[in-house]
Amino acid sequence: MAMYDDTAKEKMREGVSVFELALKYGVEFVNNLERNEVRGACPIPGCTSDHDGFHVNKSKNRWLCHSCHPSRGWLDAAQLVMAVEKVGYRQAMQKCLDDTTLSRDTLAVTRDTQAAVTKYNQYIAQTILDKAQQRLWSATKEGEQARGYLKSRSLLSPTWEQFQIGAWDWKKQNTGIEQRLPSIVLPWYDSDGSLAGLRYRHLSPDDRVKYRWYGSTANRLFGWQANTLPADTVILCEGEINALSIYQATLADDLHVFSLGSQTNRLSESIVAHVSAYRRAIVWMDEPDRAQAIAEKLPNAVAVTIDSASMGGDANQLLTANRLSEIVRCLL
């Protein structure tokens, strides 16, 4: 005989929102709450995931934690109650069914709640960034490694300061073993000066993963903190290191430079509106076809149609070869 009623179990799985339950347990999600899958710190006592290892998939109405439940797959609401409150499945299921605030038919996340979560995420990001900037200039191992990396890319200390770069050891939990990944921290701001997120560029990529992040860098531009003076021309490039390189090589030019960050970033309406305000826009991507596709969506924009190999490398490689200033002057 079943220990619980299958009909009640199905009702709980279909009607009880795992997302609302996670919020009730105090989970502070670190990405956009409107996304289908959100992530945050795990609410389960004793879990070592204090950042974003806890995931909730809204369409599946399930959760998982890469740290304390790495091999169990997507779990339901009652299993989250079990893990947090240390009760049996039947009791956990009944708790879910009795709590009417957890219904998937209601929207408990109000604008005020979203604003509070955003404010909390900005506070955490700023705290991390402040510490990371101190570490970059410190005599610590991670500071020395980060400075050595930046120097190896021919980036000078005034550029580090202008873009507010920091140093960090990213901690990764891998089958119970803590692995530290020395990284530089790249802050992403919105146009209003608010800190939107941090990208960690690992100095030695882990499992081919070069970047991890906190907060959101999606559909934004990197470089607001450096582009403070008026300019009538803008260059859009791909990676942040390329943006730093172009900025450093063209300090005297009437020019702004922004990075899209990655190939998955799209041109949001706000990006198009901002770039459209310049008299001229130059789109310089690693792949000419992508540059052309982006330029076609922007008024007064032209694409760099020469691939990096033919040009002698990307912007940072050209900076290292002392050729970047010359190349940018030709583009202008």
C-alpha cells in the first residue's frame, strides 16, 4: 500500500510553486526573476552552496542543488520541504498543500519584492567588488597572479583602475572537493551607474569554462565606467579584454568603446537606442559575419569585415604587438 495518496501527490506537484516556496525559505535569486530558470544560494541547512548552486526551473516546477543534491536531478516542492525542515515526504507534501500562498495560480513576487532582490544583489556585488579591488593591489597570491595576467595582456594599471578591475579566487565545489580558480573580476554597470553584475575571468580556464558571473550581464554593454567624456563615435567589440585594449590604445581620440561580452548577448532595445545616439558606430567582432549582422541593426554603423587572423589578431593581440593604435586609426 502506498504511503501517501498519488492523487494528492500529483495535485501538490502541479499546483504548488517551487519558486514561491524557495522565496519563502529566504532564497535571494541572483538573476532576473522573470527568467524561466533562476538561481541563488541553497536554503538547505549545511549546504556549502552560498552563491548560485541552487536552481529553480519554473516551467518544470522543480529544483536542484549542484552542491548538496548533485546527482538526484530535478526535485519537487515536497522534497525541498523535506530537505530544509527534515521531515518525511508525506508530512512535507501536506505542508505544501495546506499553504495556500504557494499556489502556482498566484503571483507572490511583486514589483517591490523584485526591487528588494535587485537591491540585495547590487549590495552583494558591490561588497565583492570592493574586496576584489583591494586584492588586486595587495601582496596576496591572487593579487600577484591577477596583476601578472593583466601585464601579460599588455594592459596598464591606469586601465585597470578606470575599469575598476579586481582579483578573486573563485571557489568551486567539485564532488566535495573545493577547487580555487584565480580570476580577475570585471564589473558590469548599467547606464545609470548601478552595478548590474560581475564577470569572473578565470586565469586558467576550468573544464573549458573561461567565465562565471554574479548578477546579470545579459543584454547589456560593458564599459560605462570608462566612457565618461562626450564622443561622437563608438566601437562595439566582443570581449571585455578587447574593450580594455581599444580604450587604452585610443585615449586621445573622440571615441567610446563598449563590449557585448559574449556571442550570446543580444542587442536589446536600450543598447540600440544608446548606440543610435552616436554619429558613427563601428562593429568589430571576432567573426565578420556576426559584425555585419549587428551593424545591420544599427543606424550609422559599419562592420569590420576582416577576420582577426588576417588582421594579425584580435584587439588585445594587436595591442601586445604595438599595432592597435594604428589599426584603430585606419578604422576611424
